[in-house]
Amino acid sequence: MTQVRTFKIPYMDEVVVAFEGRTPIVLMHYTDGSIHNYRDDPVKLILYVADPASVVEQIRSDGLPIKREAAPHPLLDGLVMALATDPDGYTLELVELPKRTEPS
């Protein structure tokens, strides 16, 4: 895996790693000084989907928690992003598939 991108958020650092730019995994390290249990929540999975809002509704209908509603995110160049929790407690980051531009 290679490092794809890093994010410095006020309360954590995130390092995105992937094979050939596909199916990224985010390694998270909290920097806010509070105690976090890394054992049960060390990563989040990024899933690129056509419509994050509809996937959020499917997850919600299964009774699973939604951590962030689908909305444009400035760190992702305005792509729609949502956060949810899977049945095992892992964080799922649902990111809108980037629009492909046709060559002129």
C-alpha cells in the first residue's frame, strides 16, 4: 500500500493508504489529548458510491447509526460524503463517485 493523502483535522491526523489508488483505508490518530480506544476503532473504510444519501437511508433502515449525514465536504473538493457505522462498529465513509470528464 502507498500513502495517497493526509488530513490534519483539529482533533486528529488521518493517513489514507491504498493499492493503486483503489479501496483506500484511513489510519486515524487522535491528537486532541483525550483518551481513545484504538483497539475497537482503529480505521475507517472508504466506499465510493453513486449516491451517498441513498446508501445512508439504507443503513438507517437497518437500524445502524449515522455519524454524519450526506453533504458536500470541503476537504473532498465538494464531493458528497457521509459517515455511518457498520454492524461490527467500524466507521464507513461513503464518498460520492467523482464525475468523469470526457476529453475534448
